[in-house]
Amino acid sequence: MSAVQSRMVALGTPAPEFNLLDVVSGKNIALSDIKSDKATVIMFICNHCPYVINLYEHLAEFTAEYMEKGISFVAINSNNYLVYTDDAPDKMKQVAQRLGYKFPYLVDDTQEVAKSFQAECTPDFFVYDSNLKLIYRGQYDSSRPGNGIPVNATDLKNALDAVLDGREVSSKQVPSIGCNIKWK
């Protein structure tokens, strides 16, 4: 597994619009459908990447906890699932149901959404404020497959807690590391 870092998109960048199929509900979801008046988290994940698998279960619990606090989450899989079949929509649905994801899990068939966000890897996290301006882009935490650091969402949690407490999110942010998005 080769690791790549996320691109550190300029803070303040507006969230790109999207309208993608949620593999669980079978309905299309647009950014406007999931926008929160507190913060909206866009996560680029997939099914087969060891970096994502490393945080699977914690991610399900963490997002459920913060959704109760008014934070909105959505996951997008932009991998070429014709080549990486573990990332096919039917398998995405199975993973989402098995892990109990409370957030929509969207498939980006054309990969245009990943390109518009400048997503580079899985996982890749983008947090937008109530005006859909980028306030955080970076890692979930310092845990990586096999490095012995427990998964705890420290970095993402700190950013979201700042929003909830009415504080400015620190601009000192660490890029996410993961598998590259599997482009067509």
C-alpha cells in the first residue's frame, strides 16, 4: 500500500456543489440536502483501503456522536469500482449497513466531485462552516495501519469541538494520509 497525502486546499475555499447517489437509500443527495448550520464534514472514503479500514468502526461511532450535536456528515467514494470491485456500490451498501453508518455513503461514478474538492486520498476529510467555507482539511488522527497509535479522531474532534464551542479552528492542520483515489 503506497501512502499519499491529502492536498491542503486553501482555508476559506467554498464547498463545491454535488448531487450523488446514496447507495443505502437509493436516493440522490445534494450538498444542500445535508448542509448543517454548524458544520458539514465531507469525507472521501472507500471500502478496500487499509487506512480507511483502520478507522471504520471508530468513524461510525464518532460521526453518530457528532451528528447528535448538529454536525452533518457525508461520505463519498470516488474510486474506479470497475477495477477495484470491493468499492462497487453494492459492496458500499453492505459496508455501510454492517458498520451502521448514520451518514449517507455516496458514489461518485464520474469522479468529478473528487476532482472539484481536490481530494487525493482515502480517507480525506473536509470540514465546512455554516456558510460552506472550508475551515479544516486534514487527518482524522495520527493512527495508521500497524503504527500502534489508537484511533481516536483527535484532529477532527478538535476542529469540530472548536466549531461547537464558538472558537476559531486552528490553522495548524496535518494532511491526511491514505491510499490514492483510484482514478479512471
